[in-house]
Amino acid sequence: MREQIRQFIINNFLFGESEEGLGDDDSFLEKGILDSTGMLELVAFIEETYEINMEDEELIPENLDSINNLTAFIDRKQGKIQSVAN
């Protein structure tokens, strides 16, 4: 999952530049990688790829502003989905 998200960011926002400058804890907003429109594209990618629905109140930096934040958020969302299904 982490690598898939990294590749999406590199291909869509860094335009294939080297991934060496993108650490797992780097803030997408602080580093200027994503703006508000880019964040919406990222949310659409996450919802489609990982089959989760993101609520408006979940669209916060603590969930979306780095690769680590995103992977932890997706894990939590998928865990909730699985526990509801059981």
C-alpha cells in the first residue's frame, strides 16, 4: 500500500521525478507537493483503490498529509469495514 501511494504521488504530482525527496513522514502540503485540488485527486484515488468512503470530517491533515498518515488511516478504515462485516 505504501509503495502504491508513493507511486501515485510521484506520477501525478511530482511528474515522475525521483522519489528520493519524498519521505514517508513528509507533509504533502508543507513541501508544496499537493494543493487543495491535488488533495481531492488523492482522496478520489484512495477511495477508488482501497474501496473506502471518506467522510468530510476525516479530510484532515492527521489522516492525509503524508504517506505514513495515509497508510495508518486506510488501515483504520479497512479495519472498521471488516469489523462491521463480521
